[in-house]
Amino acid sequence: MSGKFKVGDHVKWNSEAGRVSGKIIKVHTSDFEYKGHMHRASKDEPQYEIKSDKTDHIAAHKESALEHA
């Protein structure tokens, strides 16, 4: 499943506010701190930073939560 998405891809995901879409701005393949929390990531299970299309909010998500928009 690794490498399904890359920087610049347009993706969508579910959030508390409903369906959200945005563009991937960074791919993490090792553990990283984000908004004061440690997020686990690896080459086999990367995490992605995504900038929302509507609000410019940055979110971090696992590959399993995303799909191509």
C-alpha cells in the first residue's frame, strides 16, 4: 500500500465536519511531531500532511483514510 499518494495529489477524506478535500503538501515516512502529538509513520505506512481546499487548514492522515479526489 506504500506510495499510493505523492506531494501534489488531490485527495478527499471524512472529518467531523463532513467530506473534505485538499492537496498533499508533505509525505512522512518516519515518526514525526505534529500539533504537539507524536504521529507514527514508516515507509510501509506513511502519513500525509494535507492542506484543505476550503480553509487552508493542515491535517495529517494515514493512507487508509484518504482517496483520490
